[in-house]
Amino acid sequence: MKARETIILSCILLSSLMLATQVFEKPKLVVYKLRYACDPDGPANLLFSFCNTSLPDDDRVTDLISRLTIYEKIEQLVNTAANVSRLGLPAYQWWGEGLHGVAISPSVHFGGSTPTATSFPLPILSAASYNRTLWNKIAQVTSTEGRAIYNQGRSGLTYWSPNINIARDPRWGRTQETLGEDPKLTSMYAAYFVKGLQEGDYDHNQPREAASGGPRRIKISACCKHFTAHDLDRWKNYDRDHFDAKVTQQDLEDTYNPPFKSCVKEGQSSSLMCSYNRLNGIPMCANYDLLTSTVRNQWGFDGYITSDCDAVALIHDYIHYAPTPEDSVSYVMLAGMDLNCGTTTLLHGMSALRKKLIWEGLIDQHLRNLFSVRMRLGMFDGNPTSLSYGLLGPADVCTDDNQHLALEAARQSLVLLKNEKNALPWKKTDGMKLAVIGPHANATREMLGNYQGYPCKFITPLQGLTGVLSEYSPKIKYEPGCYDAACEGSHLILAARRTTKEADAVVLVVGLSQGHEKEGHDRTSLLLPGHQWALVSAVVEAAAGRPVVLVILSGGPLDVSFANDDPRIQSIIWAGYPGQAGGQAIADVIFGLVNPGGRLAQSWYYENYTNIDMSNMNMRPNASTGYPGRTYRFFTGTPIWEFGHGLSYSNFSYNFVSAPRSIMAPHLRHQLCSSDRAVMKSNINCIDEEKGACKESSFHVRVSVRNDGPLSGDHSALLFSKPPLSGVDGTPLKQLVSFERIHLESGAEQEVVFKVNPCEDLGTVGADGIRTISLGEHTLMVGAEHHTLTVEKWILRHGES
Ligand SMILES: *[C@@H]1O[C@H](CO)[C@@H](O)[C@H](O)[C@H]1NC(C)=O
Ligand SMILES: *[C@@H]1O[C@H](CO)[C@@H](O)[C@H](O)[C@H]1NC(C)=O
Ligand SMILES: *[C@@H]1O[C@H](CO)[C@@H](O)[C@H](O)[C@H]1NC(C)=O
Ligand SMILES: *[C@@H]1O[C@H](CO)[C@@H](O)[C@H](O)[C@H]1NC(C)=O
Ligand SMILES: *[C@@H]1O[C@H](CO)[C@@H](O)[C@H](O)[C@H]1NC(C)=O
Ligand SMILES: *[C@@H]1O[C@H](CO)[C@@H](O)[C@H](O)[C@H]1NC(C)=O
Ligand SMILES: *[C@@H]1O[C@H](CO)[C@@H](O)[C@H](O)[C@H]1NC(C)=O
């Protein structure tokens, strides 16, 4: 009855909208609830060509678009796409989130037999694992659980994850969502995560071809966001809606854009999101040069571009870049944006059309991009439960394996920042009296950061420690010290001191929460909030020399130099926002069940970093203004801990086994052209990237890694390169070339092979935005080991041309 009413309602609505020409084929409506498109039992049936799985996707999309009235078309251009009941199309909500597991979002309805999903660490922590396989697996589990929830009719299949913006400034509230400050690391993550969501295993892709050999079928559609140069939410008088990011061609080319290029080219992402900010004056969703010329034409993107939510409305409403809403509609549609998260194109599309600011063919082009992705997801292939992934259901969500991966991810990623005199790991001893103190000591929700779901369960730090020590009849005392991370009062500190005095050892769990760093809120200080510093100091004093471990939960870095400098705090662990099993991982590291191998993906700075104007997007330093530059690649100051910092309970040493001493121009004769053209600074020819010439000239660097310590453990070897004249005239101090995580038993040695692409990895981008390789002495570095390599000019030898 309900269904009939709604269908009749929609019928009235539609006919009142329509210009009377197009009427339903069957005015006699069936009482039917639209479950999925192309339902053989539905009002529409397989007679529609767009439902015919033996036809090529392209033809099916064409057929579908041809059946829509102009009103219906306009209704499909927004995230809440309306149903077209006469064609059997249910409504579709495009906006789903899966940043670190399936997340609460407009398209995801937790409940019924799928009330929860596995919650992984926030990406800023997972990044610290430097483990591509892990990133890929996390995404595979997320897409499996996403499909399972979809099959329950409780979600869509389009996820607006990952967030691959470069975390240029530690104050950014969304740092937790990112992979930190390095474009290479972030590019790798983008590729492996997107593959995991869309296709499964990165290394063994078995693309599912459409019946007719059309574009590949995908499991979940990923979306790389926020394109581009988007990393300021709200700081002082700036906010992301009004912010005009002034970015040089050089920074765009070697910092802000590489992750997006990798997402599209390597990851084959089916979606990209244009960001709120302007770039050098032009709102990103209205930026034809980037959305169409660069992404679609140069990078070969074939998915859909969505706006960030309400990013179209702000173009006329907030920044008055467009005189009217209709102009906004026209600007974004002409620039190449396909979907409006928001309502502007819905409310003003028709009048934009009447004013001839857009035309129906342009709308059709965008619909083609949108429906093609839904087609690739199998949304027009009939009953989802009879298709690939159709058998996934509640039994595939929160499985033991999935939950174990969440634990594993946190274990692989925790970063040991300080460990004086090898104070950790602690030995488990009978009757050990442990004080577990701090606002995050029994954290639950706080471990999930933002874009969270409902986790399968929580293991808090307190529970983790209790579990690890259970067989030793420990006496664990818990005192929060403050009510929450804001730590506004100091009256709980006394109890914390008292508890500390009675203990043999102390675990202090402090840090930030979403009240300090989140979407729409950047920090203005890098210090611990409220009375947390006072709490730590009081507890450390009360501990009177007994072992103290400081555990920090945060997305962005903190100035905890006071703790680094204090010999009474022997050990510091950064645990990011570690997801549902974070407390277990923390306990495992403290008691040595896990040897920590995480390395920071973002530098940690002193509080005086906040003197830098956050709105300054320049990566490069400027001596005349005293601007110190950003990230380990350019920052001229001294951080507390630099990108890549992370200790282990073992020591690892390196040795260059083989690497070329010089590379001659013949290998480099053929260079990349176009946007990423790499040309020698001398005259050298340049051919198309498609011919892969630059790849041919790749060489291998073999490095042996040895575990000199007493324990087995994982270690990520990071290979950096340093160009000639590094740090001069905008040349990076060094840059990450590649990384590899390996497991080594105590005393064992293993060779790691890095593939180096001279164009990409030794090249640097000039002020003109063009990547070139400088002649002269380059340095390859792993840890303290150096290897020099000369890039020599190619000399035309006899017989060569
Ligand atoms: C179609 O959309 C209309 C308008 O939102 C709604 O009233 C109606 O219930 C929907 N019909 C079906 C079958 O979902
Ligand atoms: C589907 O398309 C195939 C290939 O064109 C055609 O042979 C078949 O009759 C179509 N099926 C239906 C139900 O129209
Ligand atoms: C720790 O948190 C868990 C989960 O919220 C709760 O059940 C437990 O009672 C808390 N423990 C203490 C000692 O407060
Ligand atoms: C910032 O503070 C650190 C630590 O006190 C100091 O070493 C550094 O010189 C300061 N930097 C600036 C630019 O003042
Ligand atoms: C450094 O800043 C000055 C003053 O704003 C400016 O004129 C100059 O162009 C900047 N130099 C570089 C290399 O960006
Ligand atoms: C690693 O080497 C450093 C420097 O030689 C030394 O101080 C430290 O104790 C060693 N750590 C381990 C776990 O062996
Ligand atoms: C990388 O992660 C995968 C998946 O969790 C794991 O199987 C593998 O052991 C990890 N590699 C290392 C060296 O830790």
C-alpha cells in the first residue's frame, strides 16, 4: 500500500514536471517496491536494452540515457539521484565512505544483520607500516564488507575514499585521513588501496571483463579526493570554502598532483572528487585545465568526477565567482565535473538549460560517465545476489580474519619514537603492579578517528594490557587523570599521582581527539591540550624513576619535546588513531609480543612551527621572507622527529650491494614528454611516455639489510635520492625513491631490490613545472649509507645516431 502511494505520488510529480509529451508506457502501476534496477519481476523488465547483459556497456548506457526525459536526466546529476520508476530504476545515493573500513555515511545504513564493520587504523597510522600489501588488504576487506552490506540492501557501491591529499602542515584537522607528507608514499598508497577496493589483489588482478569485453567490472568504486591542493579546513580567518590556494606550477607538479595521477593511472580509480578550494583563483570544480585537460585527457581518466559536498553552491553563494547559480552549473559542467554532491545542478539545471548556458548533449556526456561506473558495478545486471560477490553477506563482515587484519595493521604501524637504554619491551612479571593513566587509557570511540563506522568491538589500551598480563595476576590500576582529551580541569591529577606511587611501572595514554583536529577544524597549537602536560609531569614525578611509557593517540603530530628531553620518560609510542583493536596492539608492543616497525609518514615539529602562516601553500623555502619550506623535502629548520623516524627493539644496518656508479645519457636519451616530460638539461630528444623509454632505462639498486639486534622484527628500508645542489633554488634536500618492508630474524640478512626510474626518482621539477634530470653527482641513501652516482652527458659515439 505504501509502495503504491509513493509510486502514484512520483507519477503526479513527474507528470507535473513533464512537458506532456512523454507519458508512462503503463499508467496502470504495479504495487512494487523498487529493489534494484532490471529486476525481472519489476515494472521494468529485461526488454530494456540497458538491462541486456549481452550488449556492450556503451550501448547499454546509450540506451538508458536515451530513455530519460530531460527532467529525469537532471535528477541524475546529484548525489541523491532520484528513482525512475517507469524504467524500474531505484533511487541511488552516491555518497558512501570507506576511509578505514565501511563508515557511517549517507549511503550506508548500519543495522539489521550488518550492524557493524571492521574498523582499521586511520590512514596516517597505516601509512607508517610502509607495507603496500597491507594497504591493499585493508581495502579488500573494506570492499568485501561493503558488498556484503550492499547485498543486504543497506548501502551503495560508490565510496568516496581514499583521501590522498598531501599533509603539508601538521595543523590540518584532516591529517588523520591522509598518508602524511610524502607524494611518493601517498601515490603508492593510492594505487594499492584503490586496486583493493575496486579489483582486489594489486599484483594478481584478474579483471572481470564485461560480457562483451567492455570496461572492467569493479567490486566497489573508489574515489580519490580532494583534487587538488586541498589541506586547510578552518584556521584563523581562513576556511576551505573561501580559501584560494596559491600554488606554483612546480609544487603542483611534484607535490600536490602526483598522488592523483597515480590514483588514476596506476590505481585506475573510477572516481575523483574536486575540492572546495580555489586554485590560483579558479574553483577546483570549475577548473577545466585540471579536470578535463589534465585528468581526463592526459591521464586517461574514464570514471566520474564528483564535487565535494556543496562545492558547487559555494561558487556563487560564498565566493561570488559565478554571478548566478545557473552560471555555477554551467562552469562546473563545462569544466568536466559530472556529479554534484549537493543540489545546485538539480535546482538550477533546468533554468541553466533554458538560458542556454548548458545543453542536453553536455548533460548526456556527464550521465554517460555516471552510468558507466554504475554499469561497471553491475547495478543493471539484475538481482545483486545472483551476480559476482552476490553471496557475500553478514557472515563476511567482522570475520575473525578481518578483525585480525585490523589488529595486524595497528601492530605493523605503531611508531616507537623514543626508547632510552632499551627500556622497552618490558618483561611480564608475576604480580606486576601497573598504573594505566590518562584520558585515552581506556579509549574506545577516540581510537576510531573520523569517517568511522560501528566497529565489530573495541579493545581499549587498558583491556589490551589486562589481556596481555592476564596470566601473571597483574594488579592493574586505572586512573583517567582528566575526563577527556580536552583535559580542562586538574583535580583528577591527584588520584593519578597516588595510583602511580603504588605501581611498579606506568603507562600514560594521552593525545588528541576529534575535538582538537577534525574536518572543519585545524589546530593552532601543537602542544598537548588542556592540563595533559601537567598530568604527565605530575605522574612522571610520582613515578620517581620507575619505568614510564608515554603513548600518544593523535592524527597530527604534537610537540612533545618536553617528554623527549625528559630522561624519566624512557619510552614514547605514537599510536595514531589505531582503530578497533588499537589497545591490543599497544599492549603487544609494550610487552614485546610485537617488535615495532612503524616509521613516521609525517615530520613532528616544535611549537614554534605555528608561527608559519598556514595559508602559505609553498613547499619551497624563501630566504628573503624567512619562510622555512614544508616537509622533509624542503624544510630548512630542525624538526623533533623527521619523516621516516621510527625505532625498533632491534638495530638494522644497511649495505649497498650493487648500484650503478654512473648512468650515461644513452640510457636517458629517450625521455618522457608531455606534462611529465623529463628532459636532460642538455639537449636530448624526447619521446612519448607511452613508448616506455624511461622505464627501459630503469636500473636496480640492491641493498642488504641486516638485523643486528637481539629480536626478530619487521623493518622498512627507505631509499632516498639527493640531487646535485640539493636545497638550492627549490631543489629538494632529498626525496623518497622507494621503500620495502621486510621481516628479519635476529642476525639475519636479506637483500632488498629497489627499482629506480631515473626520470621519476632522480629528476626534479623546475620552476616551469617540468621535470628534468640534472647532470652531475646524485646520491642514493638508505639510513646512514650513501652511494654516489653520476649522471653523465650523452656523447654521440661513432655509429650512433
Ligand atoms: C520514487 O521517488 C519518489 C520521489 O522521491 C518517491 O516519492 C517514490 O516513493 C519513489 N518510488 C519508488 C518506487 O521508490
Ligand atoms: C540481448 O542482446 C542480444 C545481443 O544483441 C540479443 O541477441 C538478445 O535478443 C537480447 N535480449 C533481449 C531479451 O532483448
Ligand atoms: C573501559 O571501557 C570499557 C568499554 O567502554 C568499559 O566497559 C569498562 O568498564 C571501562 N573500564 C573502566 C575501568 O572504566
Ligand atoms: C623552534 O624551537 C626549537 C626548539 O626550541 C629551536 O631549536 C628552533 O631554533 C626554533 N625555530 C625557530 C625558527 O625559532
Ligand atoms: C620570496 O618572497 C619574496 C617576497 O614575497 C618574493 O618576491 C620572491 O619571489 C620569493 N622567492 C621565491 C623563490 O619564491
Ligand atoms: C642499537 O644501536 C645503538 C647505537 O649503536 C645502541 O645505542 C642501541 O642500544 C642498539 N639497540 C639495540 C636494541 O641493540
Ligand atoms: C605486510 O602486510 C601483510 C598483510 O598484513 C603481511 O602478511 C606481511 O607479513 C607484511 N609484511 C611485513 C614484512 O611485515
